[in-house]
Amino acid sequence: MKKITIILAITSWLLASFTLIQAYLTQNLLSLLPIYAHNSPQGPLGWSLTVAIIFSILSIVLKQPKK
């Protein structure tokens, strides 16, 4: 289970990075705002960052099974 959450966390961080890079290259950084408004994530960057943080915390909290 821990391996799956690590893979999902890495994928989410890569998606957030890709979203930022794409917005920078097309000069649409302001279109990503707001990232977080009215107590909920907004847009693709806000959701990918939220999911990445959640999966990162889960991968730290979950224990590796003993062999």
C-alpha cells in the first residue's frame, strides 16, 4: 500500500509541475489563480497540489509491512 501512495504522490507532484510549466510557457500564469479559495481547491493546479500533499502525508504515515 505504501508503494502505491508513493507512486501516486510522485505522479501528482509531476502533474502540478507540468501544469505550472505549461502555464509559464504559454504565459498564462494568472489563469491558474486562485489556487485555493472559499475553503476548497480551485482549478487543476489547486487540486493536483492538494492531492499531492495528501498522498505525500499518507506515504509517510503508512508503515511498510514487516517481512
